[in-house]
Amino acid sequence: MIGGGRVAAPARAPAFASGGLILTAVILGSLMLLALLGGLQGALSAGSGSVEEPAAASPLARADIPPAYLRLYRAAGARYGLSWAILAGIGEVECDHGRDPDPSCTRPGAENAAGAGGPMQFLASTWQQYGVDGDGDGIRNRWDPADAIFSAANYLKASGAPGDYRRAIYAYNHAWWYVEEVESWAVRYTADDQGSPQKAPGRLSLQSVNQAGVPVIPIAGSVARLDPRDGHIALIPTGAPAVVQAMLIAGNELQDLPYGPDGHPDPLGAPDEDCSSTINYILYRAGVRPLSEILAQNPLAQSYVRWGDPGPGRWVTIYATEAPTPHVFALIAGLRIDTSHNGTDVGPNRLQDGPRWRILDHIPTWGHWSVRHPPGL
């Protein structure tokens, strides 16, 4: 599991400087964030304490957000003195404004693996404390859009908004990638110069090939699938969060590498990867784990037995074991990336070693798995 020196990477191996752009930044593009934040600067800056004037909806917002949801975001923002666009950003990331096919988003009583439900994905315990009756019908219902959106505004207000939106959004979902993505949607939903009303860049408005020369092929929905023409390519679901899309693309970048120890402690540019350096690389490229942390800690398979939050994630689940032998792999938007394949892969890569997308109708049963997920995913 532990590797030694560095050698030049093959043509398709990732070879990015340690201080280079993470893949999340590639997926989100530059988002024109620095140029566009002026319109929301008062809303997003910590400690401003001011209540901003309601911003006009951009062409993207009018084209993307269902009218009923847009009215609710605006009404809830006005009631609680918050940016409606921040609420809309949360609604987009959580359940695509009620259009995500996950039953937990719309089917009353349904919850995801983390126990969240409704279009704003409230946990029952959080709902008990912050849920409000948004439409005045005398019922507080997590799966009712009005109740959910007004409750989200109530929760943000209680968590420090509008004085500190970043802290409030982080309280909503404890992951900084989540804060960045919500803010980026808020910017796009209020920017004047959107051009054609497309739902990207947060949903794969990138060139057809990414930095490593690996095709980026979007598909509808929230579940990744293998390209039927090339089992080394995961098709990227446009309904997945950008950080999950980044993980899938990072996994695609590793598909030609053999199994080996040279991804330790630095997984970038390695000529081969083992199970833990594969996970290290994917988490780094998606912005979930800093490279400095990976270099300092050199996480091995057994390191992931206790890393992250317990239980399966909505989008990403990491399986790690110490026995009968240390091993780790990940399930990302329904696709498993794993260096183990003997008897655990029936897909197109079943005869290949190294980090590959694996197909099996169940989690391999040979290990005593710890089941965990990256925070917020």
C-alpha cells in the first residue's frame, strides 16, 4: 500500500502541479465569481449585518427555476430579510427545485440514506426545531415546497444570515464545497449578463475534453453510467452536484493506470495507483481533501475506516476494511471505483487491474467493511 519515488507519468496519467486547480474549479469554470460577486457582495460578505434589496432574477433564474418555486424563494426571502437567490441556490443543490428524481425530494415520508427529506432536504431533528408553516394551512410538512423553503429561510436566519451567509450555509450542510456551490448558483441567479439561459456552468458547461484529455460526456439524471463504447469512461450525470461530477471525472483520469504503490504519498502524476492513492486522488481533485493534508497524512486503506461521517452517503460512500486485508473503494453516484476485481467485477474491466470502474449487483462480501461518506455528500 505504501509507495516510493516519483517517475514521469504516462500520457493519460494525471500530471497536475500540487498547487494547481482542483477539478471542482474546472467544472464550475471560473464561474465569473470574482467578477459577479459585486451584485451579492453585501449578501455574502461575513459580518455585513445589512439586509440587501431583493435582486432581480437573471435570465437563467427565470428559465431554470419553476415559477412557483421562484415566488416562494422571493416570498421567504422577503419575510426573513434574506437573499432569495441564496435560498434558490440551496433549492438547486438539494433537489433541483423539486425536480430531482430521488423520492426523498418529493414523495411524502421518503428520506435519503442520511435521513433527509423534502425539496430542501431537512433532517427530522432539524425540522422539529426550525420547521414552519409556510403556506398557512396549519400543517408543517417537510415535503411541502412552501413549508420547506420558508423553513430553510428560518434556519438560515437562526444560523447567522444575513450577517454571515457563509456560516449560515455551512450550518445548513457542513461542507465548504456546498457553501461555494450554493453561492455560485446565487450569483448566476442574479447576474445580468447570463447570455443564453443554460443551466451551466455548474452542470457541465465545459468543453468536451477536460485538462487530462479524458472525454467528459454528460447524461441526464443523477446516476452515473459507463459509456457503452468505452468501459473506462463514466458518463457524468447533470443532476449530480459539481463536486460529485468532479469525482467521476477524476476517476476517469485514472482508468489507464496499473495497480502499484507509486501514488504514495503524492497521488498526482503517479505511473500507477493502489486502492488508497486512488481515493486520495479523487478526493483531492474534487476539492474534498487538500493535497497538503494527503501529503502530511499519507492516508492508507485502513485510514478510511474512520474517516468522514458514518453511514452511506447520498452521493458518495467509501467502503474500507482492515481485515482480512486492508482495502478501500468508493461508490460514486452509483458507480464503484476499485482496484480489486477478482470475483468482484462482471463489467468490461473485469480482467484488468488498477483503478477501474467496476460493475457488480452488490457490494463485495469478502471484507468487513466500514461504511462512511465525505461530509455533506
